[in-house]
Amino acid sequence: MTTVSPGPSPRRRAVLTRRVRLLVAATIAYNLVEAVVAVTAGTLASSGALIAFGLDSVIEVASAAAVAWQFSARDPELVERREKRALRIIAVSFFALAAYVTLDSARALLGDGGAAPSTPGLALAALSLAVMPFLSAAQRRAGRELGSASAVADSRQTLLCTYLSAVLLVGLAVNGLFGWAWADPVAALVIAAVAVREGRDAWRGDACCAVPAPAAAKGADHGCACCA
């Protein structure tokens, strides 16, 4: 017989809820700045990758805002009722991101213009690559212990932003050094495929490890690589 853990205590749940709110607020603030810088730099350099990165930041803000709305409720039961709607918002944001990146990548591969080198873009991509993994990991841990699928899904959105930062950094560097304009859109198409998968999982409510940590610690196999 398997013993099911009741999850975090009310006091611990309150601490985790406040932590999620703070992490979401930090994510929103950072992504708002990131969006403005990326879109501005992308427009100046005629870089579709930078503009797409900026729009991804806008989508990340929408995703984080959905989680903030969910956890703005003081009643734990109301938080749980808002869970499904928040997950749907996150899923739609994933799909929107995948659609835009796919269209923009196709345009770039067809040779519709070339981007000029962008030093601000390189700096922004490097900074995001350093910051985003920590935000994602912190929110994922809190979301898993709290048992919140939407918080975990939003942490995966932030992690996807990390991948896009790496793609952008490599794409801008390769384009600037060697003039290989095709490198960025090809890598971006891989990210778009990942975004579709994450959106599907969020829509179904299959956010990775969205179970209270004590239950997961009992040895149950959730088939989830990010639990490691």
C-alpha cells in the first residue's frame, strides 16, 4: 500500500505562495525591460531574431501575469480553481511563440533581408542566458513543492527563454563573425518545436513534476526528467 503525503502544511504553503509571487514579479519586471531593449535593438539592426526574442519576452510577461493572477487569491481553494485557466493562458502563449518563430524563421531562410551585427543584442542575450536559469529553477522548485502545475509550467516558459537566449547569442555571433545568416533561424525552428510540446503539456495540465515534493520523495516514478 502506498502512503500519499498531504503536501505542505498551511504555513509552508503560505511561504511558498509568497515566494512564487516574488519570483513571478521579478520575471515580469526583467522581461518588460528585455522586451523593450530587444525590440529596439532588433529594429535598429533589422534583426528578426532580436525582434522575435523581444516578443518572446512579451509572451513570458503574459505567462507570468497569468500565474500572478492565480496566486493573487488568498483562498487556497480559489487558487486551485484558477489553475486550469492559468495553464490554458500559458499554453496559448507557447503556441503563439512557436507560430511566430516558425514564420519568422521561414522568412529568414527564404532570404528576406539580412540582419546587421548588434552589440546590444549580444549583451542582452548573454545577460538573459545568465539570469533566466536561476529564475526558472527557483520557481520550478517552489511550484513542485506547492503542487502547482501552472507555476511549474511558467518556470518551463522561463527555461525556454533561456534556450532562446542561447540561440540568439549563437545566431548573432555566427552572423556577425561569418555571415552565416541561416544558423539562427534553423536553431529557432528547433525551439519552436519544443514550444509546441510545452504548450501541449500545459494545455493538458501535464506540467513536469507538478506534485508536492514530499509525495515525489516517496519514490514514485513520474517519468519526468526535470525531477532529477
